[in-house]
Amino acid sequence: MGSKRKSVIRRLVAVTAGVICVIASAAWMIVGSVAPSGSVAAPIATEDGTRKPLTTTEIAATFLGVPESDLTAAPGPSSSQEEFSTHMPDAQEVRIVVDRERLRVIGLYHPGSIDDRASEVTEAQIEEALHRVAGLSQRLLPELTEQVHFDARAVPDTGHCRLILFVWRERQGEAYTGRMMTATVNPRNGAIQSASVHLPPLGPLPEPRLGRTQAAEIARQAACQRVHKELEVTDCELVLSHVAAPLQGPVWLIRVQEPRTTWKDLVIVDACDGQVISAPR
């Protein structure tokens, strides 16, 4: 990766929620297709004046700013989700995923923008991509607090890349809540390829009982046994809700590395009982 690209990525990592809010007024775009900035999900008034929640179809149509008749429905990635697809005025297909339980959009995909060809990424491209996804982050995850860790990087990390990845992760004290959003942008044309939200499950979550030191040692030993190398722990993160955990409860994300080499990997440890959920193979 060139020094210029390293510089802008380091600078973008320091972006806070306050800065994101400043640039969020820019309309989010999908290769020129713009949804109305005011088209957010809201209850509908009934004849007796009460309010009823929007249906998943109404939420999808409102989010995209298209008639309900333009949408094609299909089963979503899970039983609690529904997927809708349509073609925007520029003829590009757009798919969105609506959570039936929360009645909100949690994913947006633009299949036509996916391009596996690698491209050199410039500072200007990353900054323009940030402007595009910042507004979308405010629509998909408006409840993000000021305690947000923001990351931007090219993938793969060296040479020419296939996509630019943006990640918003909410913090609560020293832990991550599990509420997060990721977005990918095509570096060749600046189009948003995808955006998805992860939300902790509804209801109370198990409390973490495993401390940082214990989790780090469990992870290090498990990784050493798997790869037969002497490893050291380089980073520990407590996440209060993670899809890999039982009941999507808390986990420790432990990064391990072999000293004096570039080999590194991630170990996931259940923060309740210390069981290793995932380790290097």
C-alpha cells in the first residue's frame, strides 16, 4: 500500500460520530440513484387516529422511495428477515433486507456494482466513498451514539484492491456493544456495493464473567495447540453481543501473532464460560 493511501486510512480511522454527522447531510447514492432524504420508516395513521407500524413492504418502498408495486419480495437470509428487490431509474438492481421483528431496513445490496477487478485506490476516492456511505449510515443505524469506533481500509490491504471497506462499531465504556454497520464501495466507480447492520438480539443478554487476562491466556493456549507455534497476544476486545456466541451473547476477540513474523489470526472466546468458539486451524 502506498504511503499516501496509508495516510488517508489512518486519518479516516480517527473520524468520530460528530464528524460523520456533519457530512451525513450528503445524499447517499447508488451510482446516481438517490432516495428522498426524508423517506424514513414511520407509523401510519388509521381511521380512528391510532398508529400502526409499517409493513415490511411499506418500509422497503419508503426507504427506497419507490411504489410498493415496483418491489419483488423473497425470503431473507433468516426466517425473521425479508428481502425486496427493484430496479432504480438508472436500471440498476437494488436489494434490501428488512427485519420483521424490528420493522427496519438492515441490509442494502447493489449486485450490479460488484467488480472483482482490482484497482489502485487514491486518497480522493476514499474520501468520496466516505461521503457516500456516511449519509447511508445515518439512515440504517441512526441510534449510534458518539462513542463510535470508525475504520476504513482497502481490501486486500496491499497493492491493488477490490473494494473499500468502512466499519462503524458502537462502544459502551471499554466494550463494544455489538451494534455495528459495514459498507463496501467499488473503488473503480465509487458505487456502494453493500451495507449491512448487526443489532444485538431483543431482550436482556448474558453478562460477561471472564476477564481480559483469563480470556487472553485461553486464546493464546488454544491457538498455540492448533498451529504448533509460539504465539503472543496483541489485542483483546470485549464485544457484548456477537453472532458466533450462544444466544448472541458476549465474547472476547483475541488477536494472536507469531513473534518476528507476519503470521497472525483471531481467536473468539465465550466471555461467559471461557469456551473457545473459533481458533486458527
